[in-house]
Amino acid sequence: MSCPICGKKTQIEFRPFCCKRCADRDLARWFNGSYAVPSVDADDADDIENAMEEAARNPAKPH
């Protein structure tokens, strides 16, 4: 099996990835929205739009 990020041979402790770096890169893609699970539920789109509008109105304060 090869790593889905870089194509190198996988390591058991990081499977299906070859190393922690590739595993972290994959996780980052989920966090930043590069990966997404499609939805056919119209309510999901409305919920996301409402959340984005709310976030734009009330930006988070820096720590």
C-alpha cells in the first residue's frame, strides 16, 4: 500500500500514511475544507450560510 499523500510505502504506525508529516497534511486538508463530504440535504447549505454570516458579523477576538 502506498501513502495517499506522497506515494511512498506506508508505515504501520502511520497507516495509511508513510509518516506523521503526511498524516498531518491530510488532517490539515480536512480542517481547511480542501476535503469535504458532499451532502444532498438543502438544510445543510442553509445552516452553513447562516453560520458564515454570523461569523462575519461577530469576528472572533484575538487571544
